[in-house]
Amino acid sequence: MTKNCIYIRACAIILLKGVDNCMDLILYNPLSKNSKSNIQTHKLVRQYKTNKIPFRLKSILKIDDITEYLDKKKEIDKVILLGGDGTINRFINDTVDYKFKQDIMLKPNGSGNDFMRSLVDCDKEPQYIFESVYDTGFKTHFINGTGMGVDGYVGYLVDQNVKKGVFGYFKSTIKALLTYIPEPMTLTVDGEITKFEKAYLVTMNNGRFFGGGMKVAPEGNINDEHLEVMVAHSANKFQLIFIFLTIYIGKHTKFKKYVFSKKGYHIKAEFTTPQITQADGENYYDITTLECKSSGKRIHFKCFE
């Protein structure tokens, strides 16, 4: 049976239940950092039109309350979310308490698409949503990863670049590594405290990737509640750049003298001075303490084919 036949059959079942019709909702982010995002959006629209599949195209920025919108639009059978990690982050924060009746499909349309790289092999089961609480009192949620120190500084530099993508991230990372001054940091993983005199960054990931394909958390699993914690520390600049290059293939954890790695449920990192922090690529400023754990909530993203 073809995909179109399956779709028509599903619509027929919904009609029998008393709904006038059914359609897919395509959500896109017009402010996506990827310059090719509009091209990909139009390409998908043409695909829907060619196959005569009912759909509605909507900017995610023009919906004040996505949960209220979905409750009112009962004809929506499937949500197609176009975008990268930032768009996904906005979506989960807007819907963290919502019980979806629709299928939620992801199609990569951003500059990094790191969560999608993990989702490809893990979309059969729901994914966990994590929460970050900062010493400023602000709380946010993430689904792929968060970090502070060099990690947050890189995000800041990437935002300043005209050209985004993997090369822009690489260039920004090298600049950040060369200019960042390491700070003392205290890390607590499930109650166990470790102190670092010269910490460059700390990352807490559920997904395996960041920075457009760097395997920062080789054992990360988006279907469980563990976070894989990584701290780069004590190395000189030359050593740090070399270790950074090995992250692309996930071999950085072998440098145990300079890379601390551990899995845990409840993570707290405290620097001595304010840092830039990122959660799924979204930046937050003047943060000294970052505390993360699972929210206990899940969402079931599936890959759009």
C-alpha cells in the first residue's frame, strides 16, 4: 500500500468519526538561521500540492498559543515541524504540558539540526524533556543539550556571524577556545561533587551531537532520563584545540586527564563568575549556576520522510 493510500484511508476513518476533513499542519520558522530554510519550505509545499494532500502552512511565530490553536483546529491530523534545534526548543517550551492527539513529525530546516541526528535512530519511542534552572531564577526546557563556559560563548559568536552552519560554528569555536579564560567550577552529579580549578566548559547532553555534528555525548540517548556530562579542563590552548577536533568522532572522552565525563540524573554546575549559557542553541546571559534534571515529561517526535 502506498503512502498516499494510507493517508487517504486515515482521512476516511476520521471522516467517519464526524470530523469534516483532515489535513497536515506545516509549521515553519521564517527567522531560521539557515539561509536555505525558505527554499526547503517551498519545496515541501510543492510536494504536498503535487500529491494533492490537504495542508495548512503556518509560521510558528504567528501562533500565540500553539496548544490552544491545535485544540481549536480539530481537523489537523499531523503536525510537520520545520526547523533546527532552536525551533524545536521553542516548540517544546510552548507545549511541555500539552497532551498531543496529533502525530508530530520533524523535518530538518536549521543550521545545526543536532537533535535530528540523534532522532534518526531513536524515533520509535517518545523522547524525554529536561529542565534547566539558573541562579537568576529563570527556568527553561531543552531536549538535546545545554552547556556553559566556552559552549555558551561559541553560541554567542555564532549569532554574530552572517553565515551560519558547520563552518561558522567551527570558526567561532576556534576563536572562543583561543580567547576564553578558564574559571574555577564546582560540578555536582547526583550528589557527588568534583571541583575544577581551570574549567573551559561543561555540557549536559541527552542527544549525542552539538555544533552541527560534533559527537559530544557518544553514549547519549534521547529515550532515557540520563544526561551525559562533559567538562573540558586543565589543558593548555594547543591541547584544547586538539581535543576539540576529536569531538567530531567522539574520541575526546579518551583524554581523561583533560576531559571529565559522567552520566547522571541531577546535574549542577557552578562557576565563580557569570557565564553565557545555551540550551539547544538558545543563549542566556550572566549565569553563574546551572542546574539540570529530567522534567519527567516526554514528547514523541518522529522523523518526516
